[in-house]
Amino acid sequence: MKHQLKSRQRGLSFLGLLVIGGLLAVTGLIAAQIVPTAIEYQAVLKAVNKAREGNSVAEVRSIFDKAAAVDDISSITGKDLDVTKEGDKVVVSFAYQREIHLTGPAYLTLKYTGRSK
């Protein structure tokens, strides 16, 4: 009868539960560090789209820097923007990267690029 009960038991062992819990914890920690960079990227896109209303390169960079101060953007500044003209429209593009320290010599590098619409 003991053999019959043991074969019916199903589930996760304690060691399996610890491994899965550890993997979920590590994934959660990494995600918690990635989310703020993604939010900042959205703020940069918003500031770039606002900055394209400027008529000169200096004005575009000034508008971006003011928007960056309001939205607390620290990864990129107005001088890092590439300002060009396509026809009669001002196009502002950018590229930057963020590094997230994982452990020891391991880093996660996130590269962000974009341009105004």
C-alpha cells in the first residue's frame, strides 16, 4: 500500500522550489534595474520630439536640456544629440548606452537609439 501512495504523490521537491525561487529572485532583481532605464528612454523620446520644434541646433539642444531637467534625464544631454534637416523638417536623433552591474566583472549593457518623429 505504501508503494501505491508514493506513486500518486506529485509536486515540487524543496530543492526544486529553492532553485525556482532563486531564479525568480535574480530575474526580478534584473528587471527592477531595467525598468527605470526603459522609463528614462521614453522620457528621452518625449524630450527629443519636443526639441525638434527648435529652429537652430543651439535652440534644439537648449529645449532638450530644459525638458531633460524637468524629466530628470541623466543619461544624455543636449550636446549628445545629432540635429539634421530633412527637407524643411528638423530631425533629432540620439544614441546612448546604460550599463547595469550584475556581479563581479559581469555587466548588462543596454543600447538605446532613436529619432524624432
